[in-house]
Amino acid sequence: MRLHLLGVSGPYPASNGATSGYLLEAASSLLQFDFGCGVLSRLTALCPPEDLSALFLSHWHFDHTSDLLPLIYRLQALGRVLPVYAPVDENSALRRIVEQADCFRLQDIRPGDLLSVGDVRIRIGEARHPVPSVGFRVEAEGQAFGYTGDTNTLPSLADFYQNVDLLLADGLFPDQAWAESRPHLSAMLAAGLARNARVKQLIITHLNPVYPPETLLREARSVFSEVRIAEAGAVISL
């Protein structure tokens, strides 16, 4: 597997950046996870978006989905249909647009689901966020990748991501800014999840431009050593 970090900011992009979007090469499949602001052009630089095997959305917040809107024009111009897997959120106006667009084939997902795309298995896990949200565990060719989406603490997370080769985790907050009521993990808590799940590598993502990444990295490394901060354009091999 190879992971391309297309957009790593949240809830809005850093200068010249993009919000959440990650392309995973797994077996013979191209799997896109989230599709936020600025992701479409970065994906197009790597591959034609219509060649994706499937698009997975962790939830419907705009920083994870907004580039679906211009993607509609490209797919319709080419007469292509893209499978989209996402949790049900009846309050999302964008979900209603995607549901009605003939260029998307929307399939609802929920925690506990097990999907197959080619030779790749994708398990859907829990997440804790203000709107319906999920995480993903992807397995192919003897490797495992985990993506938390946006989440705060949950007892089930460590079991769900146990022993993955690479965990891409929401770690937006420095320790002093985090609270139990916040919508994201802190970098330290993401590192604690990686340690408890016995993962091989951790990448902390969903980086708010107001928080210095060096602070997040220092705090995370106090808990788990095999960690890095997400950088747009980076390519990671599992």
C-alpha cells in the first residue's frame, strides 16, 4: 500500500494548502478517503479522478467533502459514475446533492459494516464527532491501514485499529486546548491510541493552522515514538 497525503488541514486550509483528502493505493485499487477543499486539483495531478475505484467519506462536514461539488462537473462531462460510501446524515445539504447527482452512486455505511473493493477489505468503525461519522480499517496484501476520520476519545478505537501498519489519526489539538467536549483528539491522545493499538506508524493529521505542528509533534512523541505530522504532498509506503 501507498498513501498520498493530498490535504491535511482542518477545519480550513493553511496558506496554499488543502483540507482533508487521502489517496490510498491498495492492491490494484485506488481508494480516496475524504474530499475537502483543494483536494480535487491535487488528486488530478496524480490520476484522473474518474479512475478512482471508490470514494469513502468519514462524514459530511465541508472540510471533508466540499470538492465533491466541482467533481460533479468533471464526472458528468465524461459520462462517468463514481461509487461513494458515506454515513447517513439527514441534516447534510451536500449529502442530498450527492444523492441526487447521476454521476455518483451513493451507498450508506455504518460502524460494523465490511466492504470489498476488488481485493481490498474495508471495515467501518466508530467515531465520536458532532455529526454522524465513521473511521476505516483497510486490509490488502497482508497489510493494514487505519484512518480515524474526525473523532474524540472512544473505548472501541484501540481494538478497531489494533496492529495496523499505519494509522492516520485526527490529532488537531495541543494538550492544553483539548477537552472531553471538543470534536477532535489531541496529538497526545492520538499518540496514546497508537501506543494502545500497537500500531507500527502514526501520522497525525487534520491540522488546524493556528496550532504549531512542532508543538503537536513534541507532545505526541512524549507518548509514542513512531509518529510524524502530516505534510501535504507526502507519500508513505506501508
